[in-house]
Amino acid sequence: MGTWQIVDQPLNCTPLPGVWSYRVKRDQDGNISKYKAWWCARGDMQMPWEYNNTYSPTSRFAAVRTIIATAAQEGMELHHWDIQ
């Protein structure tokens, strides 16, 4: 599926510990619709000088819809960038 990418660990870094969290999603009738799992890193274990090394911007869906609607109304083009 291309979800994970295995990389070499830098020599001067220690990975953060964490835990797996699991959830079963159910539909309106109570039947299982999907299984979800995610890795939760313990951010409280970061060293103070490492706090600026993480960056994960998010936006609300309503804000994204507003931008798309405004661009469509004004005849503008939208561009997307992936920053790694």
C-alpha cells in the first residue's frame, strides 16, 4: 500500500518510544465496517532541542472547502505541494 517507508536510523539519534492504538469502527447496525490502527509516539520523551524538528500542519475541512469554493468562484487555479 505504500504507507510506510523504512529508513536508516541516524547514528546520533534515539527513536522515541510509543504504543500502537487500535479501534474497531462500526456501521449504524453495529456491524464491523473497518479496523483502524495507528502508532502514537511519546512526544513527551523528546529532548528540548528536538522540539523544533517536528512539523505537522493540519487544516480544518471547512477552511479547505472555503478556499476551493473561492478559487472556483473567482476562476483561479489551485496548486498543491508536498513538503518533505
